[in-house]
Amino acid sequence: MPLSNQSSAVAELVRLGQQTASGKLLTEAFNVHGVRTRLVTDSNVVARAAAGLLRAFREDGKAEPDIEAHLYTVAALDGGMAPVPGDAIMLYDWGMVKIYHSGTHRHLVVEDRARVMADLGNRRAVGFMARSSLDSDWLISHLVFYPLWGQLLKEEGLYPFHAAGLARSGAAFLFPGASGSGKSTLSLHLVRSGYGLLSDDTVFLRESGGQVEALSFPEEINVTDETVELFPDLARVENFTVNELRQKSSFSIEELYPGCVTGSSVPAMLVFPQIEDVEATVVQPMSRTEALALSMRYGFFFMDPSTTGRHFEILSQLAKQAQCYRLYSGRDQQDLERVVDKLLGGEMEAANQSSGERKE
């Protein structure tokens, strides 16, 4: 979309960014399941971080984008760089990250490190980032670029969902949960057992032919030192990236299991994992109403006014079409793998019988 057709606020910030740019402007282009994004930046570091996050979706950029993002680097932020209006309403507060709502605009603040403004109607975002914060690719990609980009994706019909996604025989199995709930561990177990991977942390949901479809988002897998100890295969990984902010390391799953990534699949099961200090793993059925209520926690910025209604419909349909369970994973990793495999194979009764009752 030509700059003249953007909102005046976004257009002015883009002009400001171009005037303050520290070097040659770089362009990265991505096609995420049919939604094209163009990123313009003056920083090789920013370009690298975004390309790392969206490496599976890079394209040549010749087609017009559906979403355009500008991210400029500056010595220090000042009041004129993507300011938050005084009457803006806070939508989300995650300590370092805060998101505000003002009409069709969304405002992202990452402490004194970055500010970004997005115009939902025109699918455009522009932001500024202090150069002193360029030492973390994860901060750039996940805290500065991703949040408002994820909202713009929702405007285009793609809904991020905080869940691991695995697939077998054309059916997807989603494991929604917060960080630390065991999604990456489950993903590694199941990929090693022959399942296809949509993602270990985030999938996109889209309505297709009256069903909800789960789409891949194959980021690098984040693992703790404890997870590395559980999987001897990880000793073969040559390209670990250390994330000091999260005290985790990340790697590309295809370095270990080439061809394991699956593009899309229709969800047949929603399994909510929870790590327990017990020996055996237990699976318990849950109602679709409870599954919907929990799913709403993991629908990234679910309460954004512009997409709340449609987002709720997508999650409602997901809970209706999928079987829903809780998974209490114990210390016995072999038992965990056996129970999950039986569950996903449709052997619910056998899975419960193999584990017995939940033990404290």
C-alpha cells in the first residue's frame, strides 16, 4: 500500500524513521500461510532477528504485502517516536511489555528499549528501538516485532495460539500451555516417535471449510538444561543459540529430524499439559466448556477489541471439533511417552489403565 494511503500518524512516523535511519534501508519479505509481510529496517541485526523468526516463510518480496512493518534504530527514544496517547487504554501488561488501545491504533512499549505503533485498518506498523537493546535477537523478534505483527495477522484471518502442535495421519494434536508446562519436551518426544511438527510453542488457527485448521510456525525449539539432559539426541546438535533473557538454548528441530515439519492439519485433540511432581503420567477427559475457557488464555491478546468476536468463534469451533483432555505428566519419561502415544492413538482407556490413578 502506498505511503500516501496509510494513516497520517503512521506516515509521519515512517518519514521520521527514514530521516533518522543510521544506514541503508533493508527489506525482508515473508509469506506466512498466504499472508505476506514486508519488513523495512535500517539495521542488519533487526533484519537477521526477523529472518530467524520467520525463516520458514521467506520469499523474494516482489508481490505487494498484506502487512508492512518498519523498525528503525535510534541512539535513544524520545517523546516523538511512536508516542502512546494519554487517553489510550491498556490491553496487556507483561512487565517488560505493555500494549495499549487507541481507536484503530495499537501501541507497544518495551520499557525504554522500544516503542511500536500499528494501524489495524491499514495493516501497517512502525517502531523505534534503542541500539543498546540490539544484543538479543529474541528480544527483537519476540518482544518488539512479534506482538503487534501477531495482531495484524489476526486482522488477516490467522490467529496465533500458544500451543505445541503435532500431527499424525492427517490429524493435529494441540498442547496449549504457558511457558514451563512441558510443550517442548512433549514435542521432542513425539517427533522422535515419528510425529510431524507444526510447532513446539505457537500454531496459527484458521477457519477453512467449516473447520478450524492448525498451521505451522516452526520456530527454533527452546530447551532448558534439564531438557537437554533428558534427550541424548541433543548432543548431536551443532548450532545451539543461547538465550540469556530466558535462560534457555534454542535449535532447529530439522537439524536432528530432517523433514519433520508439517505445514497444516485439522486438530482432532486438545490436550492441556501440566508438569506434576509425581512418578506416573495421568490423562483425564475434560468438558469442551472448560477447554474453551482455558484456550482463551492462550489466544495471544485475546481481548483486543477489533478481533474478539471472531477469535472467540474460532476457539469455540476448535473446542467443539476436538476431543479435550488434561495431561498430568510425571517424572517417568518412558511412561509419559507411552501414555501420550496411546492417547493420541485413540486408546484412552488403555492410557489410563497403564498409568493408574494420579498419585501425589
